[in-house]
Amino acid sequence: MLRLRSAAVAGVIALTSIVAMGLQSPGRRPAVDASTYVTWKAYGGSSDSMQYSALSEIDRTNVGKLELAWFFPVPDRTGDFGFNPIVIDEVMYVLGPANAIVALDAKAGTPIWSRPVEGGSPGNRGIVYWESHDRSDRRLIYAAGGALRELDARTGEPILTFGDQGKVAMRTGSPRVLGGPSGTPGRVFENLLITGSNTGEGYFSPPGDIRAYDVISGKLVWTFHTIPRPGEYGYDTWPPDAWKYAGGANSWGEISIDEKRGIAYVPTGSPTHDLYGGDRKGANLFGNCLIALDARTGRRLWHFQTVHHDLWDYDLTAAPKLMTVRHNGRLVDIVAQAAKQGQLFVFDRVTGQPLWPIEERPVPASDMPGEHAWPTQPFPTKPEAFGRLTFTAADLNPYLDPASRASVEKRFLAARSDGVFTPPSESRESIMLPGQFGGANWGAGAADPATGMLYVRTLHHPTIHQLTEFDPSERTAAGDGNRGRTAYARLCSSCHGDLAAGAIRTMDRTGTIPVATFSGDRVRTRVRQGQGQMPAFTDDVLSEAELRDVLAYLGVSAPAAPAGRREPEVVPAPDAPKPLSAREEGLALYKGKRYTGPLGRAFRADTGLSALSPPWAEIVAYDLNEGTRRWRVPLGTSPALAARGITDTGNGRRAWRNGPAVTAGGLIFIGSWADRTVRAFDTATGASVWTRQLKANPEGLVAIYRAGGREYVVFCASGSADADLPVEQAMEQWPGLASAQGYYAFALPRRSSDNHGKN
């Protein structure tokens, strides 16, 4: 029997003594411990993911004087480059040329040491720092080649006592092999690294278990099963045998830690397949959940499911924000979770009780064979949504030329568009808004602990889908390009597009890669180990024969057959039974049909402009003391429309790759990718108070720190090899130059009395 509690699926386990810590006595707002927020020691600034700086040297009155203090180029790693620097003791750690971890002088941007990493590219969003209590042991923790690794933070030397000769393989597990590292770094708490994983989004993907490892030894300390096993809470929200073959429900986004209480707040993504759930009937805990875990043991304290039985890829990926607000006359420690479906959920941080009612409202039914869409979904009554949740003919883009508008309107009228929870269909196209790349994606929020204000970066990105039936039991012999087309379409085309003119699309969908540059061994390594956002595909999902078929289809020479184990990068647990084949289990246990469809297909005109009227990206300000929205302003412009005098449209592409930072100086710093511009907004009004255009695309989270007595604001920016497009051809995006890719540090001009950096 499925357990539903009041407005949504929620479980609460909390001791009275802990609750007393959550509800504080009436009085003034607690003083903010500024020491927590004056440097940038962790991804997003701090373990509570606030993306906040207590520094105030740069403020509303002088931000217009910011100048480029230094630039560190990384021209050889083009595309998908949004690495958030961290700063410890005036040393900045970044991802540098040749996939190396580089230590920089944070005052000047000059290298101190550089360490090429083993096993492939490190995680593309950030790195983790840990130190012992006496600071005698200081480590950098990163992921590469399916494994966790460590460096000495002072020298860059690998720490070989960590794990097995310096690495801890994550693609292990029993009875099923789990996913590899996520592109988003985990969090340290005491001597533990708490991390999610990258599982992929198709059928038979690994489950997204949350894991904690000992920072010193690399030993696995605890695991939380996001697809519950028999006897575990939530098991009855799935078919009885789904734990043997269902996948996903992973945390690939940003985890937050309440260090005082020892609670980890973990947002999870959707179960797989993302758009069809005929083989996973039920609400599917712990997919699409905010989960509060005891950070020391992994024990569930409470959870809330923001989407039941997800059919829209509405992952929770933005960091939960740990704030203190005044609510009903008293101070309450809260956790605020922004979601991809454009809604903001706010809970008592300890009990999990919503601050304002959350209603279960009826949503459209599915017409897919075998599908059992959940009849209701949770809607917060406060605060009001930051996303656009409906799409009507009146919302079509007025700036399309007549031919494009006619084509878009015809397609819109033929499609199903019933709001934010419009289910995918086989009979016709379905339109989703905000869309699976819309709403709040990773890095989307920044919060001010001194005021209770939350600032959310949101994207309105309509996607359009139509499902088709496929037979996952088909396995083919090696070497046939026609059979390879089928495997490529099933697993690769949703991200890499169709093979056209000897090239496929990059993972970030912004450029192309000539397949002539591939070697079979290189492709096999990427497929089996994954890289960045690309998940690893084990033999259970893509057999060696199918991999060779794909290579034949692409016209790439086949790699040598792997020696020894079937999957050399998978390390079975000691004395564990042979892992179950998720494919074999799924085929044997679920006899119904399966359907699939391309992920992330944007609803656009042929010219590249969105079918939706602008703005396409915004910053939205909330006062969480009252649960009210203060203001909202567009973020960025469409370069081509701006050239025609049409401004304040917001970015229509890749705005979800940019994260803000808020400061005690009353500023919000953020980059906007498509127009190559970095910006500062006034926290009180949302007014733009500073802009600077780069030759590369600002990407990822902003970092703010002090070094040598000077405050710096750092942006990471990406480029590509052939991106010097005239602005009038750029439409919604203006790709950056490879030569301009790297880290940009801005600061106020030095005062005449300053002596820093003059030696």
C-alpha cells in the first residue's frame, strides 16, 4: 500500500531535542558568522551551498569601477567548461590546460603548481577540499575515469594511500554495479565525502545510491538506496522487482550540509526512463526527492517528493539553501529547494514540515499504453512559482518572421500543451514548460543569510516530445553499420544528435565533433568510463557487439577487444556474487512494451529562436520571511534581437549553466552565456549596475574571495574552435572563442596606498 502523507509523499523522523534546535525563540535575526563566508573554500562558497559572500568592499556605489585584475587562459579544453574555483589560504584551485588540476596565486592568477590527472577528465564543475583539525593534512578530492582520487593541496602530489593505489572506483556494487562520479563535486562532512553519481537516463541505468567515503582511507562508510530494496521504506512505491532493473533517482546536482546538526540535504533526479514509466508503476521514491540524511550514518530523517512518478525529467538538481527566516513571529531554520518545474518548496529544516501549505492538485492524464501517470502533483501555495507553467497560443514568440511564426503556430496547435505536467504521448507531440532544461537547474540559487532573501535564476525553455516504441531486447552481432544506427539512436542521439556530414553534436549541444578525429579506443574509453555529463555505459546497457556496431555506423575503426574482464573499469566488491544484469532482469520481469524519445528537444523556429515569447531567462527575488516575491528581471539578451534594438529578452540557451553569487555589498553577480556578458544586479531592486562583455561565454558559478586585502570576483568562461560569428548571425547564442576560454578575475582599482603585488 503506497504511503502518502497529507499534501505529498513525505516521511519525518526527528527527535524532540532536535526540533527544539529548529524553532528558535522570538527576537532579532541571529548574527551571521561572517568567517564562514569571507572565502570560497567549497563549491558554491560553503558547505550550505549559499553562494554568498560576506565581503562588502565592492558595493552598489563602486561596482561600476571593476576592472580585469587577471586572466588565466585554458584554451585547449573547449566547450562545457564551468569549473567553480575554490580558494584556500590565498591559493586558488582550478581545472587548467591538459585536464590538469592547477594551483594559482589567487592575487595574480599565476601558477604555483600543475598536476595532470590520471584516468581522463576531472569533474567539470568543481573540486572538493578537506583538511584535518590541525591542518597538517590538506587534500583535494576529485573524480576522473570512474574513480575518486586525491592530491596533496600544498604540492599537487597524488595521495597513494587513498583507496587502491590512489583511487576509489565508484562503478562497484552488489548485486548491481552502481554509477560513476557526478560532474558536480560532493560535500565533505567531518572525515566523510558524501556524493551522488552519474547513472544515465535510459532503461537499465544503474540506481543512484547516495554514498559516503572515508576521506583518509577511501573506505565506503554508508550507502542510501534511492531505489528501495525489499523491507526498506519506499519499497512499495515501485513494482516488487523494480530494484533489480530500474535506474536513476540519482543525485547529480548539488548537496548541502548543515554542519551544526550533521544533516545532509540531498536532491535527487528522476527515475529512468525519463519520459516513460510503464515498467515502474508507482510514485517511485526516492526519485525527485529532497532527502534529509544523517550525515554520519546515511539514515533517512525525512524526505519530500516534488514530482511523483516523473515523466518530464524534472530532476531536483539545484542546491538546497539552508537559511534562517522569521516565520509567524519566530526564527525558523529552513531549507529552500528550487525545482526544474519552476516551483519553490520551503520546509522546516529539522522536521521537514512545509512552512506554507503544499497542495496535491489534479494534473493531465497520460494516453500512453501501459503508462500510469500519477493523478496529482504537489503545488506550493507560497511562494508563487518562479517558472512559467502554461503555454498557450498567446505566448508564441512575437519576434519570429511571418514564415517561422506560421510554421511554429501550426506545430503548436497540433501538439498537446496542458501546462507544466503535460505527459509525453505517442499519438502526437507534447509541449513541456518550463521544460526539462528550464526552471532551476544546477547552480540556480543564491541566498543572503543576513536578510532571508533568496535569488533564483530561472529559464523558460519549452521542450517538445513524441514517444516511439522500441524493443530493448534486440541485441546484434558486431560490425554492421545499419544495426549500429539503431543502437546509436537508442542511446546516443538524444544528446549527440543525428550523424550529419561526418560529425555529431557535442554533449553540450553547442557545436559539432568530426568523427574523423575519433579512434575506436578513444570512443570505447569515453563510452565505458563516461566524461563530464556523459554517463558510463556498461555492457548490460551497450554490449561490446553493439559498441562495435555504433563504431561501424560512425565510420570509426573498431577498438581492440578488451582483455580479461568484460568491463575492466568495473571493480566487483570483495567476495560479492556476480552482479545482476539489469537488462536481463528488466526483460524477464517486465513483459510490457517500452517507449523512448529524444531528451531535451527544444521547441524552436528554424531560425533558432525559441517558439516562446521572451523573457527566456530571469532572476527572481524572494523574501522567505514572508514567502513573497520582491522582483524579477530578465537575465541576458538574444544577440541577434539586441542588434535589432530588442533587449531584455533573457538568454534562450544555456542560461541553466550559470549560477549567481550574492554579496553583503548588496550585489548579485552572474554571467549570461549567450551574449558573453558578466553582470551585477542590485539586490534591492534588480537593477543592472555593471556589465562587461567577454570574448568567451561565462559559465558555471561565480566565486568571490579576498586575497592580499583585495576583493575579487571570478568568472569561468568557455569557448569553441570556430565560434567567431558575427552578432547578426548569432540569434540566441554567440559562441565564445577558444583563445578566450579561462578564468576572469575582476577587482576594484588598487588604491595608491596599496603595495600588494608590487614586488
